Amino acid sequence: MVLGDASEQLVELTRLLGLPRHQHPDGLGGYPATDRQNLGMLGMHGTYEANMAMQHCDVLLAVGARFDDRVIGNPTHLPASSGRIIHIDIDPSSISKRVKVDVPIVAMSGMC
């Protein structure tokens, strides 16, 4: 979001959908940290709320995020067995690299 200069679109989408959201360490600064829908950062240095929301969600929409070990720990915990994962990225090799996703979307540069 930050590199793609799409922060405004991210805020608009988040508010339109009314969903809680978390921040990946690589995306810090791409979304207002004080926004009421922001649960904070994920992973070993993240907030309890963000980690629990990610592990127990029905649908996880990951846009331009990496599922590295410091963010998700054990991939089998993401999300609970009934959850679905949608992963959007411009790098096809990043999709389903560590975490099997249900809906892979490869975006063109400038689209995300």
C-alpha cells in the first residue's frame, strides 16, 4: 500500500466495508494508526487483538502482505479451520508461499 501509493484507497475500502484491520510491519504508515478500525500490528511484536482477529476470522483478506514467521508463527493456526484466505499481491511467488490460500489474486503493478 505504501509503495503503491494506495493508502487513501485502503482507508476508503476499510471504512466502506466496516471491517477491522491490522497492520503488517512492512505496511506501517499506510493506514492511520489511530483509526478506530485499526487493531494494530500483527505477530510476535503485535497486539493481542490483531493476532486473535487474524486467527479466528471467517475471511482473511491479505493485500500485499507477507506471511512470514514473525507475523503468523505456525501457518496451521491461520485462520481457524473454518476460515478462508484471499491473498492479493503483485508477486505471484508470494501467494501460497507459506500459507495455502483459497482465493489467489495476482494484481498488476499499480493496481494494489
